[in-house]
Amino acid sequence: MSLCAFSGLINMSTKVSVELSAITVADLVPIGHFLHDNLNHHVAPEAWVRAVNPAWMSDAPNHGFMLQTRDGKIVGVYLAFYSARQIAGATERFCNLAAWCVLEAHRGHGLRLVRALLAQVGYHFTDLSPSGNVVPLNKRLKFQELDTTTALVPNLPRVGSSRTRITTNPTKIARVLTGNDLTIYRDHAHTPAANHLVVQRGSESCYVIFRRDRRKNLPLFASILYVGNPNLFRTVARNVYGHLLVRHGIPVTLAELRIVGDQPLGSRLLRSARPKMFRSSHLQPDQIDYLYSELTCVAW
């Protein structure tokens, strides 16, 4: 979640009348232009539209909330991604808080967007990319921080082995995966920010989802979002990192230890990993992942 013009949000007010409403499919095109112009120029307006409406959200209550002046001008947006997940035998509903952008002249209304989202009953809430100023606000709203200890891994070329095979072919991936991994793949196969591969070694396989990321405006990083078979991944991780370099041209991987397991050989831990947060009445940190969220949908 990012927020432009956050400073002073809580204490500032405005005399201009601003109306709050839920974002519907009909609003997505102007929302895409607003976010492109005011939040992230790297994401084209049409890319925002595609990202905000993934296939699994067909029964979502909204796409977040927005603020408009009486003449219909959009002055604030808080996107949301909804999903229903099976956890410990129960169906759990999630609301992922995504891009948050309020124009400076109207930032006094920004908390109305937050309240509208958090007022929705029956959801667990995640915020997987809070900006620095948003973190203390989230803490006041009873969000917890996840342990995002992150290793910086140099992606080095790896000599091929007949024992380890990596495929990115969609047909082959769908044929290899089963159960929950197959469901996850089908749901994310066309989300813009999710990249997929399957590593096979003997009779075992490991499904991996990664995204390209920027640091200091340099698109040189891969972030591992999901590892379906952590035990196998520990064995084949260097093959995956080498694949990211050779096949995708990505020189460095950001690997959170809660996702990949042990710290990879030859890596170093970041001094300050980017925070990720959640709010739930009963779920534990190890039950929170990064799927069905802006991290798989928005390629910034």
C-alpha cells in the first residue's frame, strides 16, 4: 500500500465537499488514469484496470473505495483485493489493502477510505506494501507486522543437471501441479505481476511464484512470493536463482526467510527489510501469505 501526500492526513481538513463511494467495475478506467497520473507512472492506466480485476474476484463486494468531488472528479482512491481461502479446514475471507492515493488538497478525507475498508465485517486484512508513514497508522489500527527478514541472493549461473528440471511452460505446469497448488496456479496464471515455474527433481516437484521488483528505481530484482514445497526448494534453490539470471535476466533475488526457509548460501541479510502487515481476529502469522494480493496483480 502506498499513499501519496500522507503527511498531515489525520489533522488536516478541507472545506470542499467530498463524497465517499465503493469502486465498481464501471469506475476502473478513470481509477486507472488517476493512479497512473498521481501514484505510479510505471503502471499504465490500462495496466491498472487489468490488475484490479483478477478472475478470482468475480464476487467481490467492491474494488475498494474512492473519494470524489461533487462534480465527479476523483481525488482519492484506496484499492482492495478480496479472496476466500481455505485455511485449517475453514473458509477465511481476506481483504488486501492495496494502492492508497489521496491528492494533497483533499488528504484530510483520506482516513474515510481506511475506515470504510476496515468497517467491512468478516474479513482478515493484509497490507503487504505499506509506506513508511503508513506503518505507525496501521499499528494504531491493530495491525501486526510479519517477520520479513530478507536475504539478498546473487543469481549465479548454475550448471544444468538431468536430476533437476525447471519448466515455465503453462501447459506443463498445469499438468504437473495438483490440489491446492493447481488451484493457486489457475487463479494466478494471468495476473500481471506473477511469474510461475515448477522445479522437478526425481518424483518431487516444487511450484514457485516470483515477481519482478524495483529497488532505487532499478528493475533488477526478483521477489519470491510463494514456494509450494519448501523442503525441496532448499535443495534446488540455487537452480532456481540461476534460472532467474539466465532465462529472465534478473541478477538478484529478494528471498524472505518465512517463504524460502533457511538463509541461502552466499546471500546476505538486508539491514532493513520492507514491512508487511496484517490484522486478524484469530489467524497466526504463519497462516498469512502473499497470494491473491496486489503483489501478484500490480507490476510496478
